[in-house]
Amino acid sequence: MTGVERKCWALAALVAVARGKGKKGKGRGKARGKKQKKPEVDILSPAAMLNLYYISHNVADCLHLRGFRWPGAPKGKKGRNKT
């Protein structure tokens, strides 16, 4: 194989990869089965209370963080920036 032929094969391989026709690995498919239930969390456990002690400033803040909001309160945004 000459140098020119080698370059042509390399270029053809690059074009095939760019078009999405390159080598594809065997990936794991999604598992089809029952979803596992998340275990219920006890919000009154000692570990949860210690965490709450450090993140809340008063009783109203404590209740707000645990999901007991005042009537008519706007719902918070879902995502990472919860306060």
C-alpha cells in the first residue's frame, strides 16, 4: 500500500466517522423492568434533625424546608437552586 492509498483510506475513515457510520460499540440498553421504589425517609430521625439544625434559622424556616409552607405561598422553582 502506497502512502497515497494510505491517506485515502484514512480520509475515508474520517468521513465515515463524521457521517455517523463509524464503528459503534456495544452499549448497554435500558433495563426493562419495574422501577425500584425509593425508601421512605424519616424526617424526624436524629440525622435529619441534625441536618435541619444546621440549615434552618428559625421554626418557620424549618417548616418551609420540610415542605409545610404557609397557605397561598408560591411554589418554588424545581432544580438545583432551592433555598
